[in-house]
Amino acid sequence: MAFKLLFGRLLGLLTVLKAFASADRVPSAVESRSKDVNATYLPTKAPYVNIFAHLSDEEDEAVRLFLNTTSSTLGVGNFTKIWSLNTLPPNKTVAVAYLDGKTPQPPRYAQATLRFECYIQEWMIGPLPISNETLARPLDYMYNGNATMEFPNCVQREPFEGLTSPNETVEWNGQTLPHDDLTAPIAVAPDGARYEFDPVQNYISWMDFSFLAALSHTGVGLYDIRFKGQRIVYEVVLQEAMSHYAGIDQLASETVYLDTMLKWKPGKLVPGFDCPSYATYTDLFCLFEYPKDFPLQRHTEGYYHVTKNIAFLVRSVVTIGNYDYQITFEFGLDGSIQVLARASGYIAWAPWNDTAEDAAYGFKIRDDWSGAMHDHVLNFKLDLDVNGSTNSLYKTEFKPYKRKVPWSNSTINTMKLERSIIMNENQGQIDWAPNSAATYAVVNCDIPNQYGECPGWKIYPSTGASISLTVQNSTMLGKAGHWATHPLFAVKRKDSEQTASYMWNYYNIQQPLVDFSTFFDGESLDREDIVLYFNLGMHHLPDTFDMPNTLFSGAQSGITIRPQNYGNSNPSLATKQMVHVAEDGKSVKYYGQKMASGTLNLDATNPDLSRGFLRAER
């Protein structure tokens, strides 16, 4: 105990000295987020501290030192390795109270995954910074009273080597396309950025939206998304990414990757290629506005009225083995938010033996090789709050209908709308309706709009497909893959059920620390704090088009949320980026928008990649 007290006092003294050296700065817990920021943005100061921010280098180092030097006095035991360290965000009720300005900033904690001889255990370390008040405690409350996952028979399962990938070059093949040597079209930002950014807190504001970005063990997530000042999303963040293969031989049949255990950490983005050269680049993501290739709205009726479709994107990339994943959050002037996942990289392949059974698992794409069939499934958590957290999941469905009509005393074949509420968690394991006939929205029926309808936010597949795993009751996943069995789930939010998966479930698939199937125990979803989990991905049957690399254009999937009966009209009416032209051309309205003028230095649009992808200056 005396050693612990001395250790805490020494670290406390270091913290005080650092505070004197930077008395006018934001707390050091988030300072590292401001480094490596390049390109233009409108500076702003976040209205609050980013309580979701990943551990700074200093925090990480201090927590490791604390665990390695004081574990025996804290009752932690003799762990063999610190497998991971991450921020442990406050519970939602505590976080919301702070974000809404009702309480002081909550204490900061780290989550440590500790490896012991026969098991893994999750611990919470805090409060931070390390001091004589800091304790280490098992993180039992987050895992239904048990933060320990044992290795079966006290044997740690070895990481799976998996299938091999082709080693073919992705560089230019020397062929020539007509006029391809000319400069390709580019987008520009004539007046620079039209969004605000606080790189210390990773706080971003664009048009009617504001939000925080933060890094977790599953990549960049967004938190406290507000629309017109009202919180609509508490968090949207990746939970897990899976690749599940099948094939004729044992290796292909048994290959399953749970990718987050492989360190799902964002990589560097290449200016001018991953994002426009004018984007803001950080060490985690890029930010940029971009004109879409179609207008948001148009109509002709004695006039021509057209609205530009400008989107704002937050993008990150991560490389896991043979695949690069791109995760994009796209915001629209219409109030929509699209979550997009794309995959590119080398496929994994299996031997081709020229048998009929080979053809049942893939195409022959090289002399001795097959493109092994597999599913990609990426699971996201989406916690929507509509006028508070007392919400319901509202279903509307188009149904064929025979109706006797009063005007002709006959029966016609038509359709009608069926409305319902998803009443409990047993109904919350959802497959999208055939023919896209049904849609779902998180609504607040306690605060109806002026027409008596329940305002909310609709969720629907918008790019590619929102899928579930083809394999049923997967032998290779056991109880660790229930989150992939349907494309959409709805559960009641609980502090003890915060994630759909666990990054180390691979090591005990029959008794995983997080078994998502246990979340569905019949609890009410009517007028509750509802959390949605949705899956993006694709059923991937590689062919020669995937050689040498799978392309983003053919491997993308997106889900969109947008207002439903939320407000009196669509929000894009607020933008000036529209034009109203009389049919005879004698009247043209631009609504005060600033027109592009002057000249553009095209040389400035060419990033000098030889200097590295990021530069510290603005």
C-alpha cells in the first residue's frame, strides 16, 4: 500500500508540473488528437470535452506502468500480458447528463484486457490521470456480472492462419485508354472549408449537424450527433467484422475471421485519392464536402427548380490482412446520415482440382485456383434518441389488399398500409421484408408532431445490401456469431449489454464473453431507450473481376437514417444551393448564394505525396 501511495504521488506531481507548463490548454488526456492535422478547416472550440476520446500516448503509458508495478497490491493477480488498452466511456446516463450541461465532466477510465494463464479478464482502471485515487477493478457490470472468459482446457486457441492470397501486382498494366493521359476531373472548394473542426476534441460541425469523433478498438465512431441542436444519435460505431468462408477442403471449410481482434486501427489516407486534396486529414480520418453526381431535388412546371446535392463525409480506412476496409459516414442537406462500408484488396483463394464439387464453392479464376466463396458481415451499433430516449420501433408495411369500393359496388385489387410497433426484444430480430415493402423508424409517440404522427428517424438499406450470414448455426462460430444472423436487431439499452460482440470471442466460441443471443429475452421495446444493431456487407463470389484486387465499386454496402415526420418539411429547403429559373429565362433566382469567381491555382490541388501523407501545419 505504501508503494502504491508513493507511486500515485509521483505521478500526481508529474501531472501538476505538466499542468503549470500548459495552463491555458485543454486537458492532456486529449492533446494527442491535435497532432498530424493537415489542410483547411474553420477553427472552432468544442462546447464540451470529448469524453469518448481514445487514450492519449501519455495515458496509455501511465496505465501500463500502473498495472505492471502495482497489480499485486491491487488484487489483479499475475497476468502474463496486457492484450489491449482502450478508453472506457462513461455509461450513457452519466455521459448524457454531462453533454447536456447538467453535471460536471465524469471521471475518465481505461479498459484493460489482461491475459492470464487460463483466461482473459476485463478490468477498469481509474480515475485518470493516475493518482493515489486510481484503482483497478474487474469490469463485471459491463458483462452481466462476469468479466472473465476462460480458455477451453486452459489452452489458448492459436490465431488462424487461413487461406492464401494471390501475389499479383496492382500497378498499371501498360495498356492505354483513349485520352487517359489528360488530367482527370477534380472537385475543388473555391472558398475553402465550410465546416468547423476542433482537432483537440475531434468536434465537428457542418450545416445543421454537430458531433464528436473518437477511436475505439473497432475504429472511428461518431458520438452525440445533433441535428438542429437536438441529439438524434448517441453513438454509431462498428462492433465486429467477419469473413466466413466455405470450400471443398478442410482449410476453406474452417476459415472464419473475426477481424477486430486483429487490431482494427485506422491507417493513413492518401490525399487526392482516398479523399479530395482539399480535405482535412488527421491521423484517424479525413473530413470533406463533396458535390454528388445528381441533384437533391428538381422540378419543372413553367420553371426549372434544382437543388445541389452537397454531402459531408467522415472517412477512415483500415487494413486487416489481405483486405482494406473503408468506413464512411455521409451527412446530407436533407438531414440524412448514411453509413457506408467498402472492401478492397486481395481475395483469399482455394485449390482448384477440376472436380464437380469444386464448382459448388466458387469460380475457377486461375489455372489451379478458385476464388473461395465467403460472406463479409460488418455489424454496427446505432443508438438513436428521438426527442429524448423514450422511443419505440415503428414498422410500416405495404400490403396487397382486396377492397370493396362504395362507388361501384365491386371489389378491386389494391394495397394498404399496415402500421405496427415492435413490442419486445423477441420481435427485435428483423429480416428486411421481400420487395422492400416494410420500413422501420425509431419514433417518439409521446411527443407527436402537429399532425398527430410520431416523429422519428427511418432506417433503410441505401447502397448495396444489408445482409446476414448465409451459414446457419455456424460450426466455426459457435455462440460468437449471433449478431450476424439477421440484418437488423433492436434491443433495450443496458449498461450490462453495451456491445454485440467481444474482440476476443475467437478464443472461446462456445462460451464467449459476449453472447448476443442472450440480449433477446422478451423485454419491452415500447417507449424504451432502444438500440439498433445493423449489418452491412456482401455475399462474395470472387471471379476474374476481383483480380488482382476486389474493387470498392463492387463491394460496398450502406444503411441510411433520415427524418420521418420530423419537422414540417424536408430540411434541404434551408440551403441556398438551389436555383429557380423561369421557363423563358427572364427570371433567375440564386437566393444569395456566393458564385465561384477568380482563378484557381491547379498546382495547389496536387499533393506532394513524397513528403508524406500528413503535415502538421495548417
